[in-house]
Amino acid sequence: MNEQSEHIISRKKEHLELCKTDEVKFKEKTSGFEQYDFLHAALTEVKIDKIDLSKKFFGKRVSYPFIISCMTGGTTEGENINLQLAEAAAELNVPLGLGSLRFALETNIFDEHFKVIRKTAKDAPILGNIGGAQIIQMKSFKPLFHLLDKVEADVLVVHLNPLQELLQKNGEPNFHGITKSLEKLVKQSPLPILVKEVGSGISKKNAQLLLGLGVAGIDVAGAGGTSWAGVEILRNKQSTENPFWDWGLPTSYSIKSIAELRKKHKFILIGSGGINSSFDAAKALALGADFTASARIILQTLINSQQAGVVSLIKEWFEDVKKIMFLTDSQNLCSFGLEKLILKKDFS
Ligand SMILES: Cc1cc2nc3c(=O)[nH]c(=O)nc-3n(C[C@H](O)[C@H](O)[C@H](O)COP(=O)(O)O)c2cc1C
């Protein structure tokens, strides 16, 4: 194993350790969901037992509009986590996001692991993952496509993390050429491409550009949940007063503004970044997300109460979502939109 591989492994280990704690939350900035309440419908006509939350995700029908967000790819530390998450994804029948495959691209020691993940996840869609900073450097995408084949991935996610790269020791804050690389990747990829942030959100303008390139989905991964600036600042043992800790567009803002692009483009919109409760998930959906996704709370639940805990958590969240739909007179997800929300400031 070369020095760079060792470096990636120990970095992933530190990321996982820090994300087990709440030290890496945003400080002042929130996801913005707390500004909203649901518009109560005393005259609801909804048959709650007839609400169907299942949804198509790139050709496969899944049981909930929820994705286990990308966390670990191929590293020894991540193997067990991915396996448990795959079991949870199979039981829930929801998509499973893998973390960056950067390290796995350099070795074939995870080939067997990926086969097991695919088998364990059963029919659940699997999202492969690679960094934008990495695709710029790739001379050919073939090794990446070959690896995605081994995982039998359904979608390829490209994560954009300029803030994290900027603050990371030995980070690679060079995204020059990212648009061209993404365009090339979209053209050559046998799988649909989904682009995500990691906690700083995506602007409507950038989303428009991405959709123009042919990207099939956008995961806003907005501000208000895990601060990746915070993670890197803690890893660097720097002052926690760093003003970049809270950088980014709040998740609710990103979802609401990007959802407006539906008039012009067909795409899947994922609302993530600080989705830590059933009400957060419901508000993300009502603001215009097709799916919601969570990362750190899933990791923490897995560590505290194994995959059974993750399964219970998500089932409970979506039982609540059904109750919220009942109370807002929304028989299905299509009728559960912006008009079902009210800004709390309008109460006064
Ligand atoms: C332990 C951990 C590892 C992560 N690794 C990746 C990764 O490899 N690729 C990626 O796209 N996002 C990664 N993320 C970011 C998440 O997918 C997510 O976008 C971000 O943490 C915001 O969601 P949250 O507030 O629910 O944690 C990771 C998150 C966690 C908690």
C-alpha cells in the first residue's frame, strides 16, 4: 500500500470517529426547516391507510422517498459499516449510497466486499460515489466504470466539496475544469449521474448548469447538518472559531430554489443536509424534494443500535410523514407540496 492510500484510510477513520459525535454540527446556521410549519387541514379527506410512499428511483421502485446517504466506500474501516447499511437498505428497500470509491479504484482488495454488498442490499439501488476533484484528474473513466460494474451500481454520484478540500490538510482545492469533466462523464457514463454537495448546498444557478450538462439528479446536501468545514478544522486541531465552520446555503433554501427548475428540466431532486427528524424529512419533501437523505444520524444510529435501529428509525419517520400528510389533506406525495407549508412568521 502506498503512502497516499494509507493517508486516505487514516483520514476516513478520523472522519468516522468525528462523525460519531455531535461536535461537527453547524454552530449558528440551521437547515432552515424551523421557519416552516404545516398548514393544518381540519377538513382532511385523506384515507391514511391508503397513503403510498413508494417511489421510482432510476427505474427501481423503492418503499420510501429516502436514501441512506453516501458515507463509506472501500476502506477496511468502512467495510463493516457498509455491510450493516446494506442490510438496513435491503430491509427498508431504499437506495444505499456508498462513500467515495477513490481508494477502491487503486486496489482490487475490495472486489469480494462489493459483491457481498450487492448481494446483501438485494434489490435496493446502489449509488457509487466519486469526488469531483478526482474526475478532473482522470485520463480515462474506464477503471471507474469497471469498478461500478463490480458493485452493480445503479447510479454514479459525483460529490462536490470545495470547502472541505480547501480546509483539509493535503486537500485538493482545485476544481478548475470541473464543468468540462462532468460533461464528458455524463456523455460516457453507462449509468445516470447524480451530483451532490457534502453540506454547503447547491445554488439554483449551479443546478441549472448541471442540468444543462445532462445530470439526472441533484442532491443539495445543504448547510445545517454536518459541517465538513467543522470536521476538517477539528482534524487540524485549529480554533473552532473559524468563520468558515458555518459556510453554505441552508438545505431548505437550496431545495426550494432548485425545485423551481422543474418547469424546464426533468430530474430527481434530493433534499439532504441536516435531515434529522421526521418533520425535517416531511418539510424537505413539501419544499419540493423527491427524496430525502441522511448521513450522520444514520451512522450514529447504526453505532448505537445496529441496523435494526436504522430500520426502526426510518420506519418511524415515515409513519410520522403519513400522519403529517393526513393532517394536511395530502393523499399522495404529488399533492404534498409548498402549499402545505406556512412560514411561522405569518402566524403573527
Ligand atoms: C462519516 C461520513 C462520511 C462521508 N463520506 C462521504 C463520501 O465519501 N462521499 C460523499 O459524497 N459524501 C460523504 N459524506 C457526506 C454525506 O453524504 C452528507 O452529504 C453530509 O454529511 C450531510 O448530511 P448530514 O447532515 O445528514 O450528515 C459523509 C458523511 C459522513 C457523516
